[in-house]
Amino acid sequence: MQITQSSAEGLKHAFTIIVDAKTLAERTEARLEQIKKTVQIKGFRPGKAPVSLLKKLYGEGVRGEVVQEAVQESTNSALQQHDLRPALQPKIDIVKFGEDADLEYKLEVEVLPVIEPMDFRTLKLRRPVAEVPADAVDESLQRMADQQRSFTDKADDAVAENGDVAVIDYAGTIDGEPFEGGKSENVSVLLGRGGFIPGFEEQLLGVKKGDEKELHVTFPEDYGAKKLAGKEAVFAVKVHQIRGSEPVAIDDALAEKLGMENLEKLREALSERIAADFKNVSRARLKRALLDELDKAHVFEVPPGMLASEEEQIWQQFQQEMQRTGQTLEDQDKSEEELRADYRKIADRRVRLGLLLAEIGQRNNITVSEDALREALFRQAAMFPGQEKALFEYYQQNPQALASLRAPLYEDKVIDFILELAEVTDSPVSKEELLKDPEGED
């Protein structure tokens, strides 16, 4: 076996590997001798068929197996000799192979970079924490009560008020021209909820069944469809029905309807859930701050193939989101080239942090227990009632899906390991500050 490194540029390495014909022939003969002991050939007793006949019958298949094993062994030898850890499946290109000839092939491989994790004891992190406001439970109860409201048709001459539902048709125009997505029929608009363009719901206050009215509105500057952002529009509206409802009392009856023993128990459950939500948000903010610090402290080259794969995945997600919202590249503030450059930076960060966390986990023998994986699987199954059996079978038959379930559990364990070493200080903040959308999220 001859292994010659032909190039080594950054994380890309290439080798020329030759396995001599004699070695391949000897392995082929040995494999045929093994087959000879068990194969049944008409006209010959077991073990008595000549090797020449076996070679004629099975030689091609056996040679293929021998070559595959030789490629695997020589590839492993090349990687071990040069202390390389492949980041992706190596690329094999057969240059020469034939009966009674040497096997020659090219091996190209991208390898993992050498990563030296920082001393995590030097990290100083801030964890934002917020107390559950006294009115948070009351607000949550009110939302739950509103969700239990049932609407009935009001009298034909009744006017629409905040809290009512107006059932309408609308057709929008900009500069007298219809636009995509600007027309719909039998739409239920809950007045006062703020679910439509600013000014739309307000102009429906006071309308009655059968009314026709023009609503003049301006799309927000940050509206999702860039073609409409900041534009003035006119909506021709026809009112089919006004529906009203009586407020739902917040009492024991509401609690029982929601599956709780009484209102006090419902309040306790809501308070615990809100506190748990706040805790989860605090951890998410802390984790983001930690990842930012790790990102700044660990700069190294990432395997080009991994980077390209991650970048393409992000781009596909972006395209799917555009399709879902009816947008196009022309609706974006940046060109495709600029967008791809931004997403490449995000992909680089994700790949680098992923490699770093994997290295930390490996160095410190961090693993995900089967019990933890099983709990995650049950949580996943709970989201699909009635399909639990099919879900379990899916994960059992798809190792890649199971690995995707394991990955976030592993990441959280590595994050917890780092946070145990870092200096973490709780920093009281308001509810609004804790829950606001952080800038710069990937």
C-alpha cells in the first residue's frame, strides 16, 4: 500500500493511494476459499468445486467487496498517519483498477480544525431576571375568558363596537389599482384587537349590517410585503353582519370549564406557568450572551463543505418564508448577493459554534442519557395525540431523525457545563425588557 499526500491547503487534504495487485489477488483468493466451503454447486460435493469455477461465477462480486474493503482500510490508514479527523464523508475517485492490476485512487477530505476552548472560568455573564408582575395573572385570566366568549348576531340596526366581530367583504386598491392579497370575502374582524392595518378596525366602529364604506389606511413602513410598505390604500368594504358577545365571568365556573378545580387553583397554575416562562426566557437570553462570548473568543476556519451546506439550508428556509408570506427578492431591502453574504456570516457562526460545543462535549465526556432521550421522545409524541405509535416507529427506523432529537439535548448539556464554570450574575429587569425581541437574532 502506498499513501502519498498530494496537497494540504487549509482544511482540505488530498492523497493518491495505491493498493498493489498482489494484495488484492491474495484477498480475492482467500475470500473465494471461504465461499468454497459453503457454496452449493450442482455436480460438486460441498467444498470440492474448483476455485477457477468459483472465480468465474463469483469473481466479479468478490473483487468488488475486496476493493471496497481495501479503500476503507487505506483511507483510514491515511487519516490516522496524518492525524486527521474528517468533517464530512471523504471523496473517493478511482483512477485505475482492473483484474490483475493495482488499485489507484484519489482521496479528498475536509478535516475538522484544531480547536482550543477558552478558560470558561474567565467568562462573566449577566442573566436578566424579572419578577412576575402582580397583574400578569389577571391579564392572562382575562385573555382566557375572552377566548371563551361566544358571538351571536346583533340586531340589524345595531352598530359595531370594540369587542364586536364585523363580518365583511373587502377589496383594496392603491392609486386605483387592485393589489395582490387585497381582496377577501366573509372575513371576521374582531374590533379592537389590532389584527389589521392601523386604522382599519377603527373605521369600522359604528357600521351596521348592510353598510358599504371606504376605509382609507396607510400600510406601515415595516410592513412584511415591501411593495406595500408605506403605501396609502383604499378598501371598499361591505358589512354582512355584526356579532356581539357578553363578557365571560372570571370565576370558579370558568376555572372548571378549563379543567381546574376552582379559580384559586387556576390562578396558582397560571402563576407557576408564567414564572416558568420567565425562567425559560432568562435562560435563552443567558445562552445567547454566552454564545456571543464564545463566538468572539474562538475564531478558526470551518470546513468549506459544512459551511456551504449550512448556508444553503438557511437560504432555503429564507425562500420558504418568502413563499409563505407572498414576498419576492424584489421586496427585500438588500440584493440577493447582499442577503447571501449576510446568511453566510450566520452560517459561519452556527458551524463554528457547533464544532466548538462538540469539541467541549467530547473533551469532557458529556453525553445524553437514554432516559433523557426517551423523555424528549415522549414530549414529542405528546404533540401528536393518537399518532404516538407511528411517531415512535419513525424514530426507531430513522437514526438521523433520532440524532436531530438528541442534538439540542446535547447542546444544552454542554451549555450547562460551561455555565457551571462561568461567573453568572443575576440582573433584575422589567417584564418588558425581559420579553422584548433581542436584536440581531439569527
